[in-house]
Amino acid sequence: MKFITFAQTLILVTLFSFSSFSQDDKSINLKLYSNFEWRSTYQIVDFDTTNNVPISESNHITDLGYFSPAVAFKTANGNYHEFELSKLQFNRRDELTLLDPNSTFPQVVDGERTTNLFIAMRYEYDLSLFKQRENKKLSTSIGFGARPYYSNSVFNPRLSNEILSSESIVGSLFSITPHLKCQLGERWFLDLNIPINFAGVKLSSVRVEDPTIPVAQRSISTIHADILPKEYLVRFGVGLKL
């Protein structure tokens, strides 16, 4: 349900934006970015009351070379509104550990089915610099953007004595993005840019289907805000002017 609401909001905002920009200059750019991403997260997830110390969780992720399409609409003052399908990812992993797998009735001793969904959009207002040189081979601009995202992970254990759990996250990153563009001809161009994230916010909800816990207490939601989050992205795009 959260995913449906999130997707509907994105669609409505996009349609409203398209209708708002229809009175601007008709110039449209199509882009395809290749992304190179590094990110690191750290948070306190629990507290060990026996030893009186916090329990932390850290993740370090490198994601190289995934593609993202974008469309940019030129405004009357020479700037651009850009919309990007920043990332769409779905994967499922099924792990199973069997005791005596060649027997007629092997025993399951461990295993888990994991399903992950991640979707992110990006809106950017791209402010062209040195507009009087717009027709030159090299041009620069600076973008101000937001990257809303949604993720959902479900952990379904194979053993009946273990508990199904899930985690949903809705959040957004806010960035400033310097662009360097190179014209390859009348219509084709290259766009190299590096979003600099200055803030981030997310709402995380963890649910554990533990029958010993009342239904109303099986979900825990937390809000987390970051200044200068450790997420770095380099985008290399090929664009076409329509």
C-alpha cells in the first residue's frame, strides 16, 4: 500500500509538471545516464542492556554502471526541468541448507527467501550558466534537485520456528549538481555531472510477524535525517535534443 501511494504521488506530480511546462519553450532533451555509485550508511539499531553498549549496523555498497533514462524540458528563460527514473531494481534470493540432500526426505536446517524492491526518481532544476555561450561546444550548468525513493525488503525464513520480517523505507536526498556538457553536433551532446548530496531524510518501518507480540506492537517506525550523507554518484549521460 505504501508503494502504491508513493507511485501515485510521483505520477500526479509528473503529470502536473508536464502540463505546467507546456507553455514554456518546446525544446526537449532526452538523456541516458550511466551511473557509478558509492554509499555508506551507519546507524544504531539496538542497545545491549547486559553490557550497556549500543549495537550498530554499517553498510558499504558499490554499484557501477547501471543506466537511468531522463527527459528535460527547456523553459522560456533557458533553464531546464529534468525528470529521471533514477533507479528501478527488483531481486529475489532463495537460500536453502539441507541435511543429507540425497536422501528421500532431506531435512531443512537453514534458509531464507529474500525479496527486495527499490525505486527512485529525481527532479532537478538545471540552471544554465553563461547563457550567451549556449551554442559553444562546452557549456556548464548547476542543478538543484530532490531524489525521492522507496524500498521494501521481505525476509521469509524456511524454518517454521523462525519469524518472517519486512522493512519499508520512504525517503529523499537533496542535492546540488554541477554539469559539464559537450556538444557533439547539432542535436547530440554529452553530460558529465556529480550530484553533491547536502541532506537526506527517511522514514523506516520494520515489521516482525512474531505471534507472541500484540499485532499493534509488531511494527516500529523511525525517522532519520542526515547532513552530508555519505552517498556519492558520478553520472555520464548521452543526450539528444528534439
